Amino acid sequence: MGNMTRLQGNNPNRTILVVGTLLAAVLIVLAIFAVRDKPAAGAALNASFNLDGIPYDGQADAPVNVVVVEDFKCPVCKQFEASVAPALESKYVETGKIKLYSLVWPFLAENARLPTDDSKLAAQAAYCVYDQGGNEAFTAYKAVLFRAQGDESTVWATKTRLKDLATNVEGVDQAKFATCLDTDATAARVDAAEKQAMDAKVNHTPTVFVNGKEVVQTGGLDQLQTATEAAIEAALQ
């Protein structure tokens, strides 16, 4: 401490140089950690998902896991479900080659600073349906949600609307569903799914992973479908 005081008293320029050098070193270290934490531009993400309790389409013993990260308010996800997903279903799900998982990442309502986080409410509702009817009911309700999708900049997935949409899913006890949704019974599991997406550094929807490796999208949905099928074929080898 005495030496530092003396250094400042005798040579202020040297003190400034020392402090500046230390500051530069700290900034370099921070930059290294920031770069290390982010994937390089164009690089594929790799993720280790915990798929226990995550809804899926397909046979339990299918050898390849395909994870699709979506928000029910995402318009491109709606297009994916209308075009790419049916092709994957007929070619790979129905033939027992893949399990097609739905990992919900409810982020759009929060990003848009909407007064109600209906991205999360829609996800909670889907899990409420899943708790009653399993994978089949979840898949049916997911289709209903995407068909009913409103403008992403508006709050459309209110609890009232979500209850109304649940009447379209066969076998759902509406009273139990309403209680599940009203008490936010599945909120923690939605948060856990969201955390998995964030831990995987997902930054857009839909994002597709085949056995934990991201399918890089460089164009439109046609390109994503081609790349996804190529990744599946490679994983099946």
C-alpha cells in the first residue's frame, strides 16, 4: 500500500499506465469468456437435452431423437408445423425411425413486452393437456393452438381462449384442465423447458436438433426440411 502511494506521488503518468494496463487485461479476459460462451457465426449448436417428460410423437424405441424448439405464438413455427412436420411424420415418425419431441420455449410475449405472457400460458395449457392425455393429446392440442394462432404482437392465448380451444381435444376433462391452468400447475415445468432451450443457446424458433446437434438453417423452411432429413439419414447410419 505504501509503495502504491509513493508511486502515485512520484510518477502519476506511470500510475495511469499501470492502471490502464490492468484495465486492458481485465477487458481481454472478459472478451475471451464472452466469445467462449457464444457459438461461432454459422456454427451448429450441440445440446444435451433431458427429454424425460418432454412430449413427443413416435414410437418409444425409435433410434433417433429430433427436438423441435417452438413458441406457440411463433408464425414461422406455424408454417413449420403445416409443411415440414407432416413430411417428417410420414417419412420418419410413422416408420419408427425418429421420436419428434416438442420443446416449448415461450419467449415472444416477453420479448414484445406484452401485458400478459401468453406464450407461457399457451405452453402451460399444452402441458395441462399432456398430463391428462399424454403425447397424443399434447400433439392434438398443439395442432389446435397453431391453427388458432393470432398475431404475435397481441395477447391472444388468454386462459379463457385456451380453455375454449381445449374443448377440441377428445378425452380432456375440461374441469380438471381449467383447474390446472388457473392454478399455474405446470408453470415450473414450462420454466424448466425454457431453461433447457436457453442453456442450449437457442436464439430463434423453430430450431431443430437431431440427436443433440442443431440443424443449421441457412434459408427458408424448404432448406430446413432438406437439412433435417439429411441429418436424420446420417444419424440412422
